[in-house]
Amino acid sequence: FEYYDDFSMWDTYRALHPLLTILEPEKTLDMVKSLVMKARQGGWMPIFPMWSNYSAAMIGDHVNTMISDAYTKGIDDFDIESAYKYMRQNAFETPDHEQYIDGQGRRALESYIQYGYIPLEDSVWDAFHKREQVSRPLEYAFDDYALAQPAKLLGKTEDYKILIKRSKNYSNVFDKQSGYVRGRYADGTWIEPFDPNIKSSFICEGTAFQYTWYVPHDVPGLIKLMGGKKAFLKKLDMFFDEGYYWHGNETDQQAPFMFAMAGNPAKTHYWTNKINSEEYGTGPGGLTGNEDAGQMSAWYVCSMLGFYPVCPASGQYVITTPGFDEIIIKLPGERDFAIKTIRQNDNDIYIKSGSINGKKFKRNYITHQDIMKGGLLEFILRDTK
């Protein structure tokens, strides 16, 4: 198989790799095989492999997520038992000191398991990104959800139960009083002073407000923590209306699609259309922020296709307004999946109704299976919410 290296996985697991499971499943399979081979040769599944080496360059454990996403979508012609062995090892074990320094294993895993979050006392020195004690458990909680999916399919029931329980750990860094994720000490007290709109040492490349939306696997749980849909949507409106959303980095790129997941799809249609038109272009600086090995482009492609993988490994893509009148995706087996929009004028950016293969549906998402079977996804658009 073709051997791949240099996975910028903190970025690309979000949209690039899920997009490749549709457009280039054979390439995805080769990438999975490459990652499993790295694990066999090095003894640990890599976190952020670069230059044929381990590294702790970025946070999270998203190689596990990428493999889990591919496997749950039926890209399974690889040694899943071997892959699962190393993915599980990352989630449950810490390597010896020399290996850990070399970039193997999850950073601060022992604290995460002991407390259900990473206390501010654990400064995570042995990493390129140090501290960031709130962002890490948020990402690990999602990684645990993702790994739980192949565990369930493989009949590893006990692992599944533990991982699903751990996937709720995001709630341990959510401060209900302030309404934001927040740094926390080992005794459970919250950091003071606290401003959710400034960069903090306990947040990775962003602010607490931006990372508050990082619960891609349990949006209903996050809505509940915030006090219900009305409060959730009010805060999400403030996040966008007052300019706190930052498309130039990956920390909150799923946030525009959370309007739809909370019952207000028109806001998703509005904001994705606005981001596409304002943050991307054909001139200098046409890719906002850092391309990050394809993530920025993949976000744009998914948004223009009309669906985005908010939660990799779930098999679901949240719907938004496509950017073209007609799109045809060429699938394996000489099948096509077509996406068509019917609009009266260019101001029609809101979805009035949708159908798939002639059958109307009211879901805010389509599934991977819907796409890969082939067929027609059709939307009727209008210019008002």
C-alpha cells in the first residue's frame, strides 16, 4: 500500500479525513494502514506523527478518531484488532518516561483518569504545547467517544461502557455559574480571575468562549448544561454576532452547524454562507489562517457541498445550504450522489424543504450510508428564514 506520513491530525480529523472517506476511500485505507504500521513499529499509536517520528506537537488523540471514523464507515480492510490494541493503549495506559518524552502516549492521561479532567496543578511540561488543561480533557472526551464506536462494533462491551462514560468528562470543566469551560484546580475550585474572551494558558490556541463549543459528540448534553435550547441559542448568537467566532483556527469550526443541531437551521445557513463568502477567496490570503494540511480547504468544500461532519465517527453530516445549483460526487462502483438546489434568485440561501431520492425528510443531517448508496439530495431554497 501507499505509505503516508506527516499527519497534521489536530486539524485534519475534523473535515479532511471524513471528506476523504467519501471521495477517496482507497486513499483513506492506505492512510489507516500507514498509521497502524507506525504503531506496530514504534509500540504506540502516534498522536501527531511527523517526519517518520512520534511527536507531542498538538493536543488530543485524533489518530484514534480518524481510524475509528474510517472503520465505522465500512473502510475496514485492515487489521482492526491490531489497530484497536494500540488505540486502546493510548486511551488507558501511559508509557515509560523515555517513551513519553519521545512523544508517545496521551499527555497528562493519569490526571485525566484520576480526576475526570486535568487540574491546573498539572502543567504538562513534556509537550510542545504546555498546560492547556481545559482543552485537553475536552478533546480526550471526544476521542473517548470516537474510540467507543469500534469498541461497540467489536463486542468489547466493558471498554465501550468505560469510554462512553469518560466521553462525558467535558462536563467536569464546564462551570455552570459562568456558563463557560474554565480552568479548575485539583480540589475542584475554579480559577480566578476569569475572562472567557482572552487567551488563557489552560486553552489551546484560543479562548474559553471558543472552546466552550467543543463538545461535538454530545451537543444535547452541552445544551442541557447551558440551561436549555433557548439559552444555548442566545449564547451562540452572541458568539457570532459580537465577533468571537474565529474561523482562522480550528478550535470552534463546528460552531456554525450547532445552530441547526439546536433547532435553528436558518442560522447555520446564514453563517456558513457568510463565512464562505468572506473568509475564502481567490486572491492573496484567500485561505483564512493556516491551511493546516487541508483542513481549511476541506471545511470550505464540505460547506459548499451542503453538509459537514461535526462529529467524526458518528456517521452523520449536519446539513447546510449548498453553494452550487448542482453537485455530483463520483463514488466507488460507478455510482453518483447528486446534490441539487432549486432557487429563484441569488438571495435564496435558506432551505425551505429537502428530499432524498424523492422522499421528503426533516432531519438536520444526512448519514454516510445515505451518501455512499448514491442517489439525489434535493433542496428547495428561499430568501427568508
